[in-house]
Amino acid sequence: EALVKARTDLLDSAMVDLQRALEDRERAITELERSYDITLEALGNALDLKDAETEGHSKRVTAFTMAIAHKLGLSDERRKVVGRGAFLHDIGKMAIPDAILRKPGRLTAEEQAVMRDHCLLGYQMLRKIPFLSEAAEIVFSHQEHYDGSGYPNGLHGDQIPIGARIFAVADTLDAMTSDRPYRRALPFSTARAEIQREASRQFDPKVVEVFLA
């Protein structure tokens, strides 16, 4: 009887220790994710300072992207990756010379080529950061088009990460419905019609279908 009690007490003690260890691990993960969020916020703020013309764009397009990802049924973990990729999609522009990034007029062909490098530059910035390595793939491919006419690699269809395909729709929505120096914001109905028109060309038709719904 004493042996049974001792064994029971030992198991109870082990269970308590295990519970405490799990709680400590949960707190550590929560704190780590909070640190991630602070890091992402800082990177986004740094980009806004660099490119004031699109201030707030990253937050808005992330919200749109996350909403579409949710309706597509992506898991919580996948939505986190997609959200990080959407939020940091233009981070590579921090390495683009101000003379090109802030040029008020039309870019030359050479300047456009430099600007297009922001996809690769952003990917190179993020890919070695463990918690952003998957998001980096979205940053790299966020200018690809469903029909293969985009850049930098001319990917098409399912070759393009799903996060980038979702982002493409969200990005166009925000770009068209936001004020820009050269025009006022367009109505949502106009953006909706443009996105519908570009299904199977610029955009994944399945993503467009969910967006329209």
C-alpha cells in the first residue's frame, strides 16, 4: 500500500511538473510571437518612412489578404505566413535608390528594371530569418501573374505560392481604391470589375471567385 501511494504521489508530482513546463512553453511561444509582431511592425514603419506615397498600404493589403485567405479555408498557421508575406511584400524597396523610388514622373526602362529588383531584394533580406523564410517566398513572387506574364521569374498557375496569388487580388483592390498623387481613389465597384476581368490572366480564377463572393 505504501509503495502504491508513493508511486501515485510520484506520478502526481510528475504531472504537475509537466503542466508547469507546458505553461512555461506556452508563455515563451506567446512572448516570441509578440516579438515577431514588434519586429514586423518596425519593418513596416521603416518602409513607410522610405516610401511615404503608399503609407498604410501594407496594413490595408494585409487585412484584405487575410480576409480572402480565411474564406479560402487556409489554416491559422498558413494565414500567419501569408499575412507576414503580404505585410512585407515591398520591403525590398528599402534598397531602391530614392531618385527612382520617389521620382515624380514616369520611370525610364532602365529605372523600371531597377524597381523590379525589389522582389529579389526583399526575398534576400528575409529568407535567412527563420520565422520569415516562408513569407520570403511570397515577397519574391508577389508580382507574378497567373498567366505567366509577371516577374521576376514568369511563374504561372500553381507555380505561384498561394499567398502571392491571394495577395495579387488584395493589392489591386487597395491600389485602385486608395488616393494616389496622380488620381483620386476609384470606387470599389470599379476595382471589383477590373479584378473580375483579369481572372485567369493576372489573377487566380479561384481566388477571384472567393473575392467576388
